[in-house]
Amino acid sequence: MTFYYPFNETQKKDLTAKYSEYLDNTIFVHCNRINGVHMFYECPFCFKVGGNIKTTQFKKNGEKYKTVKPNHHFHGSGFQNHNRDESRSSHCSNRKMVVMVVDDDTIRETSDTEQLNLLNKYHSR
Ligand SMILES: [Zn+2]
């Protein structure tokens, strides 16, 4: 289990308790933004270097790539904006379970009303 975000002690305690059976295989990340369709997190395991995705931010000689940028993965948000944690399987090679935490610091790209409208539209299809 690893926290890839400076979660507060209460968050850590709650997450550790909730996912106690899966800790060996779980990483905890912060959902940095969420909208009607997707929720995003910065991957601790892969990085953008130029146009490529790499599993390290360091060159063979140990220097950090000058153009390294974070890489974000996204999962469906279920049209819901509220604070919560959601577990999904990883989208990259490490095969860990990813728990994304949506909290007050997560950027909402759509309003609660817009989310609700999307949810209603989805259910009336
Ligand atoms: Zn990744």
C-alpha cells in the first residue's frame, strides 16, 4: 500500500481501514479533476517525455529528463461530483488496484447541476 498524495491522517486512517484486505495490492492517488464523464489522476508510474510515455523520469545516466511531465489516467466518473473514493484496476503496467480519492481539493469541471442533468439523461436513454 502506498499513498501517492499527501492525504491527511484522517483520510489515511479511513482508507487503510476500508481497503484493509487489499493493502498489498493497492495504491492511493488523488483525483485531481473530475467532470461529467471522467475522473483523472496523476500516475505515479508513468511519465510523458516529449510525445512518449515512459515508466521512468530518469535517463540511463541517472539525470532527469528535462521535458518530463506528469501523465494522467482517467476512469469513468459515473456522472457524480461528490467526495468519495473509487477503486479501479490500473490502466498501466503495474497491475495494482488504484483507489482514486475525490476530496475538497479535486477540481470540479462541471457543476453539480450539470452532473445531475447528465445522470438523468443517462438514465432516461
Ligand atoms: Zn500509468
